[in-house]
Amino acid sequence: MVRERFAALLPAYGRDMKRSPFAPGFWRSPLRGPWLTSVLGVVLLGGITVLFVTGLVSYAAYNPDLSPVNDKTPDKGILGFYLFAWPTDPHWLYRLDQGVHVTLGITLIPVLLAKLWSVVPRLFTLPPVRSLAHALERISLLLLVGGALFEFVTGVLNVQLDYLFPGSFYPLHFYGAWVFFAAFLAHLALKLPLALRNLRQLREERDDLVPSDPAEPTVSRRGALWFVGGGSLLLFATTAGQNSDALRWTALLAPHGPGDPGEGPNGFQINKTAAYAGIRPADTADDAWRLVVTGRTGTVRLSRADLLRLPAHSAALPIACVEGWSTSDQSWRGVRLRDLAALVGYDDPPDVLVESLQQRGAFRRAALRANQVADPRSLLALFVNGEELSPDHGRPARVIVPAAPGVLNTKWVARMTFGDL
């Protein structure tokens, strides 16, 4: 009796399975196949490698081993093996590196989504594990897909200033990148020879991605590639302009795109306003504000008038931020950091801890290396483009250092401590 009832259920079960993603006939798109997957994979191979390298370089620019001040990843251990003293030449180095990192990452989003779409049937293959080697491949694939989505999503949220993650962006993105890239290398070792062979072939081999009962095509594979490429080009065209004052009007998808930064000498992009940072006008008034400088010979307190009596120097430097936006070179004028170090007993400038008046933000305190302090273009700026700094640009004084990330160019400076941090 039981066997007869089970046999009666089989036709209905078979019909349901055809509507299930686990059924071989569920995935019918004629576009899927090893050639399309291989083309997308090769594009991602180059793009993700550049993203990983530029991301590691960007991380080094934050002086993360100046612990505990700048170190947002204190448990990185061996993952920090490559860290080096970030150079000050060329002065546009960070602007280029982070601009490429963010712009390329956004541009690759359609390629990544197309790649995931092209291999989605493999996520539903039965049995899920056929052998130990197959199990390891599935685990690496899970880490690869999960890591890619995590890195791209957190990166886009950070670029758009939507800090929705449950913690600091820096350790999340840093550790996530290493997990993702390890899975990426494992997947590359397994799949690259097959991908190159598929690209060389003029006909489609039988493969688990090729549907057994394909639907009628509505577009060719090359047409699909043009569609994906067009989406990437559109994202590039509406993002890359945030790195150029002349093309900023094109950066429609960037928070530091075509918005009006104001007019006059202070009319260029900012990330955080004085009001957002909790800066009160009373704290920055000339009769109230003092810069406290501490070093080997003790502490000096300098008013704005005192700073104006010190030798002034100028430097043309950009501002570039982790979100991928940057300005062109602005003309800054102020006191050299090395001259401030000399006031407290250092002829050979050491590292410096810079503290801000701001009440909100991750970098209220930031450390600069000795080579950054020693550069004659590194200034405690009082003026920009011939005019006093506006409150939003850091009045009464801000740090500006060649090739440094924007957050290390501390605004609303209150204290500078030279020497052991």
C-alpha cells in the first residue's frame, strides 16, 4: 500500500522539481556556458588584482603601524608584513591610488554581477558534495562569492557615506579583503587553465552551465557582453569625475560629485563640515584658540598671531579621501611642521601626534611619520588660495601633507606632540 502511494506521488514530484532551482531543466538561458563565464572571469582576474594591490597600498598610507593612534586593525599580525613608510613623493600618489581603487571597484560591479549570474546553477547542483576535493572547492567558492559581495557592498556604502556596518569600516574591509583574496587565489589555481582553454575554443564544450533544454535566445553572448560593458562604462562615466574639478559635474553617482562646494578661494570640496564635527565658533576665535606644541624641551602655546609671526611657506597640494574623491592642487600657506618641531627641541623631525578640536569622527587624533614631518611642503596651513581658511576647511589651522590621505590632514588642530607617541 505504501509503495503504491509513493508511486502515485512521483509524477507530481517530478513536475515540482522542474520548477525547482535544483532541477537540471530549471536554468534554461542559452547565454550561460563556459565561454561567457571565462570571459567575465578573465576581466575580473585583472580588475580584482588591481583592486587588491591598490587597497593594500591605500591601507599603508594611513600609517597603521603607528600604534595605537592610527591602528584600526590591532590584531592584523602577519597581514601587516608589507607595511612601509608612506612616501611624500609624488605628491599626488594617494590621489591616484585611491581614485583608481574606488573608480575601478564601482566600474567592475556589472561584471561581478554578470559573473555570479553566469555560474548560479552551480550553487544548486546535486549532490552538493561529491568528494573531499569537491567539498573544498565548494567551500572556497562560498568564501569567494561571500567575500566579493561583502567587499563590494561595504566599499560602495563607504563611498556613499552610508556607514551601516556594525563597526569601523577599516578593519571590516581590511580583513574581508584578505579572506576574499585567499579564496580568489584558490579559485584561480583551480579554474584558470580551464578558463583559458575555453577562451581559445571556437565552439561551446558540454558543461554543467550549458542548459540541456535551452530557451530561445533573445540576445547573443557577445551582445550580453556589450550590455555588461555598457553598464560598466556608464558607472565609470558617472563616478570618475569626482577626481577632477573640471569633470566633477559628470560624477552623478558620487556624493562629492556635482554638488556646489561654494565660491571663492575656499570653494572646493570638503568631507565634513565644522558643524558636523561639533566645532563651536567660540573654540576657534582668535582670542580663545591656542595651539599647544609639546616636545623634547617642553610645551609652547601659540596663538594665531604667534603663528603669523613665524616664517611662512607655501605648497600646492591636493586633498584626496578614502571615499575616492579628490581636489586639484590648492595653494596652501602656513608654518612648516619641521619648524614647529624645531620650536620644541628637534632639529631632525620625529613622528608627531596631531589632535583636533572636533567632537565626532574616527580620526580626532592622527599620527604622521618623521619623513612626512620633515618634508618642506608639510604645513600647518593658515591660508588657502590667498585667503584665510574657512571654518569648514579647518580654521584656525589645519595640517596639509603631500600624498597623505585626507583624514591625516587634520582640521581644527588643537595640539601637536612631537616624539614618542
